[in-house]
Amino acid sequence: YNESIQRDGYCQTSALYHVYKQSLHTNAKYVGFIQYDMRVGKNALANIEQQMESHPNTIFYNGEVDAQYMFYDDIGSYGVCVPYNNSVLEEYNKYFNTNYVLEDVLKHTSKCKAILWHTFVISKEMFDKMMGWFIHIFDWLHSNVMKKYYYSDCASFTEKMIALFLYIEQMQNESIQLMEMDILHIWPSYHNQTIWDHYKERDRQINTNV
């Protein structure tokens, strides 16, 4: 267990990290995560199981956003694909021996989805592939985080990293199907009732003092 992953603000990403590092998914065929602020519909699991039987090569998701925004337009996307030097995409290419640039990614916006919120169900093989890469580059990532290289908090930035990986999986394999899960993201209902200014910094301070 690496408590610093949570303490340093990686939030939901720490769950993925520890499931993989502790091999909690060894006997599973699929691995899935949803955020803490979501309500699972009564048919969600049945729908997933039914789809798995007929189309095992499916990525299940809840939310998605335009790839142009996710990987480029959003100010928090700095370091994902551009600038290319020292970017997540560069590290992806190094690890998987590919040569993608942002333009390659954006060519596929009509058929690929940029998946949000650390919320997905994927095959064990895809999860292992993703986390093997993530663990390999984690020291590089964390060094950039400590240098305040990115413009977003590290939980949001790693959400974009995961989205990029799953997006490229869709690019590379046209047989992958996409299915939206019966899950309700309830956070927007409470957004205007909460003081959001610097809330992640406050939470990190609380966790540090406990």
C-alpha cells in the first residue's frame, strides 16, 4: 500500500493503482470503477453482463466529452498531448513504440469517445495493459506534479491520461464496442450547494492532519 498516492491528491486514481499493485483483480474477466458520487441503476449490472455475453470486447462508460476539449482545448489538458515534448502522449509512444501526435487522435472523434470520471468497465487484459503503462511512467508523472508542471490537479490530470489510453484503444481496434452504463452522476445536483473554491487543497490538508 502506498499511502502517498492518496495523500498527494490522486484521489480516484489511487483505487486503480492499488487494485493493480495488489492483484485484486487476478480472477476477474473484467475490471470496473465508478466514482463515489454516482448512483447505480437497477439494471446496470444485468445490462453489462448481457452485453459481455454477446460482445465481450466492449468498453462500458458513463460520461464522455469532446476529444478536442479533453485533450487540447481545456486549459487542464496542458501536458496530455501538447506540447508534445514531456507529454503523456510522448510517454505513451515511448512505451508502446507508436508515433501518435494530437492530429492523429483528433481524426477519430466521430467514432471514439473520450471517457470521463474514472468510470468504466474494461477487460482484465486491457486494464493490465493500461496500468502496466501507468505504473511504468508514474515516477515521471509524479515528478512533473511536484514541479507544478500541469495546470490541473493530479486527479483530474490522471483522468485525462486514462481517457487518452482508452481512446487510443478504440482507435487501434475497430471491433471494440462502446456501451453507456445505467449510472446517474448525481454530483451536478449538489454543485451549487457547495463551496468549491480550493476544495481539493482543503481536502488534502484535512487528510494530512488526520
